[in-house]
Amino acid sequence: MEISLKELAARLGASLRGDGEIRLTRVAQLTDATPDSLSFLGDPKYRRHLAETHAGAVILTAADAEHAPGAVLVSDNPYLTFARAARILHPRDPVVGGVHPSAVVDPTARIDPSAWIGPLSVVEAEAEIGPGAFVGPSCVIGRGVRIGAESRLVARVTLCEGTVVGARALLHPGAVIGREGFGFAKDGERWERLPQIGRAVLGDDVEIGANTSVDRGAIGDTRIGDGVKLDNHIQIGHNVEIGDNTAIAANTGISGSTRIGRNCTIAGAVGMAGHLEIGDHVHFTGMAMVTRSFPEPGLYSSGIPAMPSAEWRRNVARFRHLDELTRRVKQLEASIKTMKQTTGQGDC
Amino acid sequence: MEISLKELAARLGASLRGDGEIRLTRVAQLTDATPDSLSFLGDPKYRRHLAETHAGAVILTAADAEHAPGAVLVSDNPYLTFARAARILHPRDPVVGGVHPSAVVDPTARIDPSAWIGPLSVVEAEAEIGPGAFVGPSCVIGRGVRIGAESRLVARVTLCEGTVVGARALLHPGAVIGREGFGFAKDGERWERLPQIGRAVLGDDVEIGANTSVDRGAIGDTRIGDGVKLDNHIQIGHNVEIGDNTAIAANTGISGSTRIGRNCTIAGAVGMAGHLEIGDHVHFTGMAMVTRSFPEPGLYSSGIPAMPSAEWRRNVARFRHLDELTRRVKQLEASIKTMKQTTGQGDC
Amino acid sequence: MEISLKELAARLGASLRGDGEIRLTRVAQLTDATPDSLSFLGDPKYRRHLAETHAGAVILTAADAEHAPGAVLVSDNPYLTFARAARILHPRDPVVGGVHPSAVVDPTARIDPSAWIGPLSVVEAEAEIGPGAFVGPSCVIGRGVRIGAESRLVARVTLCEGTVVGARALLHPGAVIGREGFGFAKDGERWERLPQIGRAVLGDDVEIGANTSVDRGAIGDTRIGDGVKLDNHIQIGHNVEIGDNTAIAANTGISGSTRIGRNCTIAGAVGMAGHLEIGDHVHFTGMAMVTRSFPEPGLYSSGIPAMPSAEWRRNVARFRHLDELTRRVKQLEASIKTMKQTTGQGDC
């Protein structure tokens, strides 16, 4: 893809300073850029790279634009404008409708003529695949699954029976949506499976990372809101609900029936117990252990950051006696108080 | 599936109170139930929903049955009876024997005529697949694998060479059983792989979640007992042994050669070091960090629950000096003791 | 495979004591060995098994060899020699070049005649597959992917567009290399994807475990050095760099742009924040929470080991007030100091 800076500015709705005839072919970081590259300055701490970049043009805030040596696209949100420019310079291939001859498609499936079913994919009975959808190689689309318009299953995605995917989803390899979740009744010492008859329902503009799993509901549905972004290796238990635009980083697990609000960010390797209520605009840092509800907006954390092992061993040994230590301090306070009274010393 | 309450009671061995001619078609929660629904009351805190439910019938204990407005199935264990009723009302499709024409099956594989091999699955040499087994789409069944009667591989399951699966297993998409585990010898700075010549052996009634991995043994086998239930994204290292009816929740990892007893429950995101001995009836709460053996039954925990980040930062900073703090308290205790002796104050 | 001890000694470059005509067919542990087995003594604590083993021959250090009752191969590094012997006694099947008729291979892909493409695998346009490479069943090899000589994709491996794999790699089922990582710009409350235009580049002798994911670079590449070994269920974010011979155990996650040096070992379920610098010869114990850079060699840890839950609850409750407790101790120290001055007692 090659485009003039002038045309790119017009498509992005950004104002242009400098030579609009510059031809751009790619995006790059300031330090790696070539004259055909578009770059950007997001974090002010990299401002020193601005003077030395070979980029043909840079996306900057109006304030930074004053100091730029070359052509500039001015934006209030350079990173967002850069993301959009990158999609223009590095477009996906257009989806060409059709079914690869090696795919196995049930005759009752309804596939829009503008959708693509890739090689060695399976589409089971009564599945519906919307306009412009892309089903990459080796996917499994279960019975009665619905996939919305322009959604993209990169490769090797599994959508179990009854799963619903909205429009413009992006599902990465190894994702498993709608498997029967972990529900058992106890029969003496044995576990008896509780059939899981709900569904997994994904809104529009949802993204599901590689090897991430979203279980179907036990009774009723698991619900992933519009604009939710899930990274790799995330486990979403049955009947979890996640509000719109919440983003979750890799390796996190959300236990069954927990409800998470809108616009939350949950960092990597967080663990959440089941049946919790997490409000809107709640943020957890990495590896947080969430054992109670957090209905109020805020930033929450837990865990012990790494330290030299010898130091850690000493502190951990003391942690095992922290309750006792606290009692000893209380005892000391009582002794001091008594001694002060005895010796006639007041606190002030 | 439609069934009369009378017939359902007979099949479940539950006693019936009320109109046995009621027709049921599905299970539902008390709050969502319709007149063709069967519901149940498990947790007494939801008893208030009983008066208002539209369910055609409800499964209750004898004590709760006194207060029910409508038809009742009486059970000592309503949740278990509900699980069984749900399987009757929502049966799986019966397995029809055969091999989909798109499957690739080695001529030396022995597949029972009542087993199904789904589309685009691969069955390698000398594999044996038992009566009534269901191999869904896009599975890979390695050389010499054995799958017991009525086991179900939902879709996209990988069983590596030599893996043994018992009867009535349920294996979910993305499961990888019997890959060569993480065993290396050091050659200077390089790692040299130790060939892993054992197997992964799963008992009867085992369940393996989505994207869960069970490595084969290095020498000797990895063993998963009868009735073991593994949730999604679990890692089981080489030569681990798990006793009968132990259940493990998602995102947990068990390192090599650790042995876990029978009837344990291990919550989500637990990590276990290698070469440990965990007894029978041992229970770990979520995110527990298991670095030593726990031979005795009991409930064990670790980790710091999440709190507001500002509070957490202050406490964590102090944790780094907990050993020092403990020494300071000891020093204070000594000073107080000396002062008491000097001033003639006794402890009692 | 059957081999004489004499021939095995010659192939391993190990010196032989005892009967070189012994025929060996397998490796085994000392306690399970039969007369056709080769065993070894790694850990001195198992030396007592040496007298009772039925092994035909044992690999030992020169010092241990003095006490061996039977035939011995002498080695400075018995475990390494054992690993090599195991590969001789339990060789992989040789790779026979060809393409299974059920594979779907783009005509522009360049596949070395000595490489094997297994059943139901997909090879997209312009992929290059080197001599002696083995692509097992149900793999997806994206557009422009390069796979080096003698690399082995066991089964169901996904290599996304542009991924580069060096020579002699071993990639396990469920691995996903080169998916577009977790990069978004904020547009009000919405997330807008930043196209990820870098690649995932793996060196020689790399191993990637089951269901492990390595994301491609956002701009520039994610780089996995020569000899790096990754266990199962590991998440490697975009633009991470991992130095040669570093080994990482299962369930660990490394966030974007973190750089890890050479010869590190990272145990299971470790979490690393993004944009960190980890030096060479850095070692983390299991479940370590890595929130800052560790440029210096050393062993680092964090986390609270599991303990009985009642005890844990009491200590955790105190942890929430650890900052306050520390202040109270400080206050006590000040009181004591004042009292000592008042009463004329010195510290020594």
C-alpha cells in the first residue's frame, strides 16, 4: 500500500503541516523509520528521538508539532490516529466470498455469499455465518452457531453448539467458545456432571485471544459485552457477564457467575472467585487475587513483588507469625502504657 | 424432549407430590422457569423464590417440600437429582457409528462399529476406539492410542502417541494429552531434551477441560485416576499422579512427579511445585502456592487478597522489612523486660 | 532398537566397565530396570538403589562406579549421557519426505522434498519448509512462514503469517506462534486495535510447549533466542525478547516488550509486567510476581506459601494493617527511648 501524506491526512481527518506529496508505505517507530514511514510520538519521554528520526511524517499533538523538523499530522490523540493510519497502510486482505473445497459444511448451514469458509474448516447444521465474515483454516463451527457480519476467525477457532458471535469480532487461534463449563453435583464421593444448557453470547467488536476459553452458561447465558477485549489464555467460567469495553490481559481466570462491569481493565494473571460483583471502571493490577466483590470504581492490587530469594525467605517465615507479632506489639503497647502511668509520664 | 412429571419421578427414583401429568420440556432456575420447566432449590437463601416461581415442578428436600405451592419431586440431594433430570430432559444426541468420509484413518486402527469418527479427524496407526465412543471434528488420535467405551472427544482434541483414555471420558476442545513433557539435561549452557518414553493414562469417567494439557511420563506413566475432573487451562506435568475423584479448577498447574490423593479439590490458579506428596481429602483455595507436601487432610490457603492499590503499596513496602520488624519487636520486648526489672515491675 | 553396551559406549564416547556384549533395548529407572535396560544415578540420595537394580548397565560418575555391582558407563554428567542414550535406544521415526494427500498446500509454498506435510495440514502461500522438517497432522502454516531444517511440529501447531522458526525446533500441539498481540488505542471508552505488523522469530533449537502462545511484534519482532525452551501454557507478549538458552516453565506470562537475558530459568506461573529488563543468569522461583527490572544475576522470589487456611486468614487480616503495625512499633521505640532517657538507662 502506498499513499500520499495529503491523502492520508484527509482519510484520517488530521491536519497536515509540511509536504503533502510525501509517499508513505508503512508505519514505524521513530528510531527505525525510513523516509517512506509514518511514525508518531506517544510518550513525551521519547521526544528526543523526534529530532533524529528519518520518518517521512510523524503524528504529533499540536504542542509537539512546533518542534518537529519534518512533515507532521496533528492529532489530539496521536496513538489513536497512528492505529488508524496503520490500518490504512497495512490493510487486511479483503474477504472474498466462498467455501474452500476441503471445508466440510452441513447443507443446512446458512452462509452469506460474501463470507469465506477456509480450508479444512467444519460448519455444522443450522450454523449462520454473516456477510463478510472470514472463517480461517481448520475452524470448527458447531451446530446452530451464529457469526455476525465482518467477524474474523483467524484460524483453528472452535465455536461450540449454540454460540453467538456479534459483528466485527476478531477471534484468534486456539480460542474455544461455548464449551460446557465446570458444573458437577456430588454423589457421595463421585462427581456427576450437570448438563450445561446455556450459551456463550459475544457482543459486537469483541476480541478473543489465542487459546482463550469462554464457557457456555449452565442455565442462562455467559455474556461478553460489546467492545470487550480478551487477551490470550484467559478462562471465563459459566454464566460470567462482562460489561462493554472491559479489557482483560493474558492468563487471567474469572470463575463462574461473576459479573464484571463496563470499562474495567484487568491486568494479566488475575484470579477472580465466583459469584462476585465487580462494578464499572474497576481496575486490577497484575496477579491480583480477587476474593470479594468490588462494586466501587478504583484501582485494586494484591500480591508480593519479587525480591532476592534469601530476603524473601526471611520475610515469608515472619509472615507465618504475623498474627502473633501483632499480638506481641499490642502487649508491648499495654506494658508501655502501664509503665508510663507508673512512672508518671504522660503521652503529651 | 417432553416427559410427564410422573415418568420423570419414576426414572429418577424420586417421590412425587402433586400433579404427575404435568408435561416438562426443560430445566430452569426458579426465577426464569415456565410451566414446562423443572427447577430446584439448592441453597436455602433462595427459598424466597419458591413462592413466586412459575416452574411446573420443583425438586426439594422433604423439609422444603412442605412450603411449596406446586408440584414437587422430593430428594435428599436436590442438586444431584436436578443434574440427572437435566440429562433426561436435555439428552445428548445418540452416537451413530461410522467414520466421516473426510476423516483420515490409518488402516491398522481398530474402530468399534458403534463409534463415530468425525469430519477432518485423524486416527493414526494401531489406535483402538471403543464401543459408543464419539470423536468429534478435527481431533488427532495418535499412534497406539486407546479410547474406552462411550468416551466423548467434543472437538479438536489431541491425544499423542500411546495415550490411554478410559470409559465415559469427556474431553473438551484444545485438550492435549500425552505430549512429551519438559525434561532436559544440561550440557554446559545448552539444554538437551530427555526423550519422554512414558504415557499419559486416564482412568474411567475422567473429564479434561478446554486447552488443558496432560504430559506423558518421562519414564513410567502420568496417571489420572477414575472420576477425576479437570477444568480448562490446567497443566499436568510428567509423572504426576492424581487420585480418584479429585477435582481441579481452571488455570492450575501441577509440576512433574507430584502425587495428589483421592477426593481432593484444588481451586483455580493454584501452583504446585514438583515431587510433592498431597494426601487424600486435601483442599486448596484459589491461587494457593504449594511449595511443600501436604500429606494430611485439611483446607490450605495462601496469597494476599486484593485491596485498594494505595493501601497495598504501603503494606507491601513494609513486608519487605518484616524480618527486620520482627527483630525490632523482639528488641523492644527485651528492653521492656529490662526496664520492668529495673523499676521493680513484674509481669504479673 | 537393540544395541550392545559396547556399541552404545562408543556412540556416547563413554568409558565402559564390565561386559560390553550386554544387549540393551530401553532406558529405565534403577528401581524398574530389567536386564535389557540402561539406567543411571543422578541424585546421590538414590545411591542405595544401585546395589539392588536389575539394570543391564548403569551410567555413573567415576566415583560412584567403584561401588557398582554390574556393568557401568562412566560419565562426568550421567544425566546428560542418559538423555543421549535414551535418544539412541528410543529414536524418533525418520522423517520421510512427502505431502499427505489430504493436506491443503498452496502452489506457491516451497517445501523441501525431504520434508513431510501431514494429513489435514494447511500450508499457505509462499511458506518455506526446510529439509527434514516434520509437519504433523492438522497444522496451519500461514502465509510466508519459514520453518528451518529438521524442525518438528508434532500436531495441530499454528504458525501465523510471517512467523520464522529456526532449525531443529520442537513445537507441541496447540502452540500458536505469531498471532496479532494485544495492542489497542483508546477512542473515548472504545478500544481500537493497533495493527500488529511485526513477526515472531524463533531461533534454532527452540522448543514451544502445548497450548503456548508467542505473539508477533507490534512494530518490529518478538524474538526467541537459540536454545530457548518454553513449557506448556506460556504467554509471550508482543516484542518480548528472550535470550539464548533461557528456559521457562508452564503457565508463566511475559508481558509486552520485556527483555529477558540468556541462560535464565523462570519457574512455573511466574508473571512479568511489560517493558522490563531481566539480565543474564537471572532465576525466578515459581509464581514470582515480577513488577520491576532485575538486571543482575541472582535468584528471586515472591509469594506466600500455602498454610492451613485458619492460620492464613489470621495472618492475612494482619497484613492489611502491616503499615500501621510498623508505625506502632516505631512509636513504641520512641517511647522506650524517651523512658530510658528519663530513667537514666542507656542502650548499653
